[in-house]
Amino acid sequence: MREIQSRYLKRRRLKFTALLRVLNLFPGEFPSIYKGEGEDFVDLRPYQSGDNAKRIHWPQYAKARELFVIERVVQKNLTIIVALDLSNSMSWSEEKLAVVDTFLEILIGSLVLTGNNSFGFVGFSSGIEGYFPPRLGRIHFRRILRWHMEYQPKNSMTNIPAAMRFISRATKPKSVIFFISDFFEKREFEKEIKIASQKFDFIPVVIKDPKEFAVFSGTRIAYKDVETGKKATLWLTAKKAKEITIEEEAWMAKLKDLFKRHRLYSIFLDSAAEKDVAIAVHDFFKKRIVARKKG
């Protein structure tokens, strides 16, 4: 696995170094959080004594011969936290690493383009590997990217409940949390999911790799658990292969049911389709907007 990581890390450095150079093309920090009045048009309401005359909507007065004022809502910046699982199961194949990095590129690229959002980062395994509190600015982006390029996790296993509890303590309410993991976790974490769903705009990002569950009956395989390091030999009969397939389907169904019960919008990314990550992210936000409009 270390060979896979070192081989991929060389390509990752090239990819993220290019992104860093793009960030450096634009001098200075991001523009102000508010542009102009920093407000979006919401509705018209009848004029009341004391209202600012500048907010009178004169075209409406010309039609109805009644005074109406424009109501606006202030658009504040978002606080966005990316929580990334750094356990060995998330880096056992190049395809899995590539999908995670592509998703991060899309997310960070969007943040750079809008320029109104503060960005934080949590790297976790069985403990917290790294934490960058949310801030604005290209210097902060570059610091996170460099850390992500170079850092080697100290622990091989994962602890999702502990990571969620840390985020709940360290992050202010109403923040947007992208929680990226394969969610291979023996511990129950429904309690933490419930708290996160109530406190944050919590978005689970599930990374799937078909090769992790690819089985062929009638073969004998030697395998190693990349998190615990345990080795074993398994003879895959047709019955055993079917059991593994059923286990995968049950795991996926359990995750989807958990997210649905707590009204969470989730993203499932397949490592076999790296090029489709942008489409999957676009479709997710499109469906989410439609669902929220329907209430």
C-alpha cells in the first residue's frame, strides 16, 4: 500500500502544485464579504412611515399608484469545514485517493471563485491528525493544500464518532460540514449523526471503491486488513462470495437509511468513475435546491 501511496503522492503533488500556482496568479486576498449593499432582493411590501425613501420601488408605484418598498436579505459568508478520513482504508488504492482529491479540487475551486466563504479543515483517523480553524484568504488555502499534499497519517484506523464529537465542539452552529469517508466503522455513530444534523448543515460524502467488494467464487485469496494489519487466507466458495455481496448491499442500505432518517443530503462517489465526480456534485446540489424549495 505504501508503494501505491508514494506513487500516487508524486502525481498529487503535481496536481495540487498547479492549483497553488493558480491561486498565486491573483494577488491580494479575497474581496469583501459584502458586495455593494451585500443584499439580495426578496419581496415588495407596502410603504410604512419611517422607511428609507431610497428603497421605494417606483416602477410598482407607476403601476399601482401605491408606495411599495423593496425588502432585502443580507447575504453573509458561509463557514465551510471539510472533515477528511485519513485512515488506511481511504488510501489503499490510487482510484480512491484520486476521487477524494478531485472532490477537494472542485470544492476548493468553488470557494476560490466565490471568495465569500471561510474554510476550515479537519484530518482524522483514530484521532485528530490535523485541524485548521475556518478562515478567509488564499494564504489559508495554500497552507491547507500543502499540509494535505505532504502529511503522512500517524494512525491507520478510523474513529468516526470521535471525529464527529470533535467537530461538534470546535465548530460554530450552522456551519456547512463536508464529512468525507468510506464510513467503514464498527462503532455505532447514529447519536453523533443526530447531533450533527441538528447543529450543522451536515453533508456526508461516501467514497465507494468497487474493488473492495469485488469477489470471485472458486478462488483462494490472501488478504490483509489495511487498518488493523491482520492477515488471513480465505477460500471463496459461491456461498461465501454471495454473503460478501449481500453484506455490501446491507452496508449501503444501512448508511442511506441512517442519512434519510436524519434528513441529511448525502453524496456517494464511486472511485471507478473519477471523471463523473463533478457531475455527481452538480446533481447533488441541484436536487438539494429542488428538495428545499418543496419544503
